[in-house]
Amino acid sequence: MSTNNQDPICTVDPYQYTQIKLNSDGTVTRSLQIPSIPATPDPASPSLVLSDDFPLNKTHKTFLRVFIPKMVMPSKDKLPIIVYCHGGGFVLSHVDSNFSHEFCEALASHVPAIVVSVEYRLAPEHRLPAAYEDVVHALQWIRDVSINQKCEWLSKNGDFDNCFLMGSSAGGNIAYHAAARAMDIVNDLHPLRLKGLILHQPFFGGSKRTGSEIRFINDPYLPLSGSDLFWELGLPVGADRDHEFCNPLVGDATGWFKRLKESGWRVLVTGCGGDPLIDRLIEFAARLSENGVSVKEYFTDGDHHGVELVGSDPSKQESLTVVVQEFVKSCMNA
């Protein structure tokens, strides 16, 4: 899947693509205007999915946006819990960004599930593993809800025995690495029980370019220069793209795959043929399977990175939510 050819030249200016400006103090100024959507906690609202925000860590200014389908509110049925990490290259976007909010609404409605979207710290002000730690903190917060009932939607309607970590793009990377940290404290998370990982076009990389990265070098949705800039800003200072946070196949990957297999957690990996990441995702899913991990693949032809989030065809998002629904049900019934 990889190529040893000299790196090709991407003609896309990564700073224009991301609309960020580097500052001398190591921060960035973000100019990209992403429409935001406020939470809708009022049951009298016309929304079919209710949402509300809860503080996670005031020092870090992190919080959670919880989504629940209104139709289940009077029901005694328990819903699976999906902890969701939005995309944005570790640098951009928030839980209230329109594409993230609307996708969480779709998940909550169609799975159905209670979705807990994590407002994690962004790089480069907070480089990895800060975002991983924030997601683990979110899992601990959900665990505590079973006792302190700070969120009645979760305490009354959440199925703490069926929790899933999910992320899109950079959020898929975050969900994957947060899972590794969660496994180290799995007993401490009781009664919360993780059943699986849902990795939607997870953002992985490596020093060697893949064939798909070269084919789609100037891709408008994820150009190679933009991808490189995200890694430069997101990884620990001095780390290259073969750091384990970027490349899931380096280091003790086999040891982690073994632990993943033994845990019984299942993994869903999704991608599309028009995404520069596709070669990496196919290889990643294959390595999981080779190491005995129960993995389901959902790879489509054509399309582009983030098609289910920012694409013009709503059927793409609908198809993905059906796949997620089937995956969640299969894990719950196992």
C-alpha cells in the first residue's frame, strides 16, 4: 500500500486550506467560519432530538453535548451510549459546529442511542494526547452519572452496559487512542462497559506516502499539505508521522491488537474510495483482522473524505447511520 517514491509536491497552500495563521507564542488564529448550532434541551421544541451541554473540566474549558431522541423520553427502554469525537484535524471544529451537531442528531435518532459528543481541547495549544485524555475523562463522567445523576437523560435512559466510542476523521483517531487508555482503567469505569469502536474515516498517517495519498494529493477535502499541517500542529513537538499517535501500525501495535482481541471489543472501520486515507484504512482493517480482532469493514466506491458529514447527498449519511445501527445491535446481542 505504501510507496517509496520521493514525496510529490502538493500545490494546495495548507494555511489557505485550513484558514489558520501561526502565532509566535505557539497558538493559531482560526479564521474558518463554521456555522454553529445551539443545544435544544426544551422538550417543547419541534426538534426530534433534544440536546444539552454539561461541563466536563472548567480549567480546560471542556464540556459534553448530550443528544437523546425525544420519542424515547417516556419509555423505560434503555438506549446504548455512543461517545462521539468530532473531526477537524485536531485543530478545528467544535461539538456545536453544524456538521457535527447534525450528525449526532442523526445518530441519536436512527440508531437510536444517547450520543455524548466531547468538546475536547484543540491543538496546537493542547497537543496530543490532550484530546485522548479529555475523552477518557468523558467516560469517567458518564460512569459517575450512574451515581450522581447529573444528567437524567443518561441516568434514566442510558444502557451503561452498552457503550461505544466513535469518531470521525481526527475524531476517529482520538476514539482509537482513547480506547487504549480506557482499557487500562476498564475496571475503574464500572458500571460503564465498552462494547466497541466505530472509526469513521479515522485520520491516520505515516512517513511513507500511500498510493491513494499520491493519487489525491490535491484533494479539495483533504489535500496532502493540509494533512501534513494537521500532523505538524497536533503531534507532540519533535514527533514525526511515524509516531504511534499518527501511525497505528508502528511500535507495539501487535500487542495492542492482542489486547483488543482479548477484550472482546468489536471494531467498525469505514472509508471511501475517493478519500486520500483509503489505502491506510484498508491496511489498518486488514491488520486488525489478521490479529484476530472482530472487525467489520464498510468501504464504499468514489465519494470523498467526510462525505457523510459535509456532502450534498443526504443518502450517504443515512447509509452510514444504518451501518452503525446494525453494528451496535450486533455488539449488544453478542
